[in-house]
Amino acid sequence: MYVTVNDQGALEVYTEEKDICYICSNMDVCPLMASLQCEVAVLRYDGLNIEDCGMFEEFSINDLVADLAG
């Protein structure tokens, strides 16, 4: 996951294939994405644990990781 600044000065958040968030269908309503775009949160760590994310409760984390690997 990475964030860039566009020509208008707004932040744009991108996910990469290795990110669990990459295959999430709730990206438009994700509180993490919204907080990153509004500069409320800044990620300063190599990893982010999203096992407790409400958006993922209906899915198995292991299934999501397997989908990414496959």
C-alpha cells in the first residue's frame, strides 16, 4: 500500500497485489482508506494487522491470503 500526492495536492491511496486490501470490495467505504486520504492516519510500519477489521469479518483471512497467493 502506498500514498501519492496528485496534481491538485490531494492524497491518492493505492494497494498492491501483495496487500490483503487489494481484493477488498469495500474500498470505497473503508475507514482506513478514508483516514489515509484525509491525512488522519499515517502508516509508519512495515505491516498492518487488519484481522479485526469489520469489513473482513464475513471472510476468512486465510482464504483472502490464499486468493492473493493464487
